[in-house]
Amino acid sequence: MDYLLTIEPALAKEAYFQVTDLLNLEVDLLFFDTTSTYFETEDADEPVARDERGERLADGVPTEDASRHDGFRTHGKSKDSRDDLPQVVIGMAVTRDGIPVRVWSWPGSTGDQALIRQVRDDLREWTLSKVVWVADRGFTSAANRRALMRGGGGYIIGEKLRTGSPEVRAALSRQGRYATVRDNLQVKEVNIGTDDRFVICFNPDQATRDAAIRQRMVAQLTEAIEGTDKLPRPERDKLAGVLSTKPGLKRFLRATPGGLLRVDKKKIASEANLDGKYLLRSSDPKLSAEDIALGYKQLLEVERGWRDMKQILDLRPVYHRREDRIRAHVLLCWLALLLIRVAETSTGQTWNRLRAELQRLHAVTYSGPAGTFRQSTDLTKPQRDIFTSLNVTPPKKIIDLTAGR
């Protein structure tokens, strides 16, 4: 297990340099995102002293040197909507081809904001040329952006549209025409007088879905508050408290000075203006608005990686309690995902298709008076093509031969 933890960086580095089809000859794109995985137990681990990276302090290190005290399996903001169960946080860096180059594990209470700075520091010894980091809205802090700019790097990061920050308001207020990048993606770069570039992306299909969801939410809210004007004030306040626990409904609820419950029509109009839109911030002066938008869209490769790890590779459930074993389990799942992505990239086929084809290859045992022998079934042309693309030697026709007595 310790051996696995030791070879992880070397394997990741080798995998990274196998990928040469990047955005262009000068810019490497690395995508980073986090997820969480929970444990079917109600009890969190006992807090222990940890350094700023979330790793346990070595024996003999004074506890006053600790940056934090956390159990590894502990409660935090669950991305699986299971805040009731202890969890760990997992991060992954992925190339634009979907190759996962490295994985990290942190205690379950770790927040996203500072993690990308640690990830960047962990990869700096790789002596990469120029890296543009692509990350989601949870990593957009000024400290993260400064860290990603060090050493000539850059970033493409999503901005939260509903923060109400001056930069977001300025970007959304700029006029201009959208340019169609693809059938379901339109982009518009806006200048708000900052060093960073801002690109507004618009997806008409997503706008239709957003409007339908909002219409359904407003209908539910209208039904929930219908006739409440006749209720006593305490009962209306109680209902408002219940509705406040439902974010989808709370967003469109307002109370009059007299305590009456109403649907917030101004909020509906404001939300309608955001339908199908998302805002990107980039520090790179050479990338086109189209490249920025398409680069960010490829962040879905990380989400696809999480989906495959959880649904195909059995990241969960985790049948371990000790921290070192949990870390090793996550690492083994990452290695399996790496093999899957290399196989997909080399063959141009999906893992489901590769697995279905190779599962048709069997070893058959024949027994008789002369003895026993095992042989593999005849290779089909698709199977031969897979072995050739992967540079793997096919199994021998005769696997084993034992003479009879």
C-alpha cells in the first residue's frame, strides 16, 4: 500500500506526457474539480492533528504545529446530498482528452476554495511549459487566481452569476451580439475595463429548461401561499419558515411589510434574464472567446470521470475504516480510471463497447483419455483490432496442455 502511494506521482506524470493533442502548441489545459464520497456509518472519525494539506502529522511532530484538527471521515458539504453521513473529499486533475493525471484525498470537512492552490503547487515540479487551469465556480477567489497566474500560468474559471459583484453586474450589462460556436452554444466577449477577460455563454436549450423549471417552482409556490392572507400572522410566519428550507421556492418568495406572502415578480424577471447563461473569466490574452468557452465546456470530462469512478469502478461503498486504506482505495480507483481512459483514447471506442467485445473472449477446457488442454476462443476482428491498438499481445491459442496418465 505504501508502495502505491509512492508511485502515484510518477505514474501521473508519465500519463500526462503521453497526451500531446492539447488546445494548441503553446497552451496546456488541465481541468480540476472535486467530489465527495460518503460512508455508511453514523460515526465520524476522531479529530487528529493535520498539516495545511489535510495530512496527519507524523509521529513526534508537536501538535501545536498543526494547522487543523479533523477526522478523515467526517461531516461536510456533501456533493451527493448526504450531509447526514461522514465523507471524504476527492480531487482530480484531468487533461482535455479526459486522462486523469493525478488524484488527491482530503478530510470530509475540507472546503473547495484553497484546494486548487495546493494542487498547483503539487504539479509545479513537473516543469510544464504553460498551463491554463480550468475550474468551476467554487474556485474563483482572488487568492486562487493569483496563485494560478504564478510562473506564467493562467486560468479559465466560471463566475457565479448571482453573487451581485460589481464585475458580474458590469459584464451582464454590456450589450453586444452573440456568435454561434455550435448549435447549442453562443458566446459574447465583453470588456469591463479589467485585466481579466469575461465571456458570456448562452445555451438556448438550457434556457428553455431553466424557464420550465422556474415556471414549475412558481406554480408550486403560488399553490403553497394561496389563501394565506386570511391566516393569522404567526401561521404565515411559520409557513414562510417552512418555505425558506426549500431553496427552489425560497428564491421567489417575498413578504410584504404587513407580513403577507407574495410571489416575487421582480425576482422572476431577474432570473429570466439569466436563463441558459453562464459567465467565464480568463487571464489568457491569446485564447479566442470560442476557445475559452469550449475549453470550459470540457470540464465535463472531470464530471464524466467522477461518474465512471462511482458507477463503474465501485468507488463507493468503501469497505475500509483506516485512513491509509481509504486513500489507497481511492488511488486504485484512479489507476483503473486511468487505464480505461488510455484504452478509450488508443482505440477510439467507449469503455462499455470495449468491455462488451472482450468479454466474448473465453478460455475453454477440454478433457479426454489423452489428457486435458485449455485453449482460447478464436479472436474476432474487433478483438484483434483492440489488441493491436493497445499494443497488447493477444492470448495464445493453446493456454495449457496436460497429458493423461
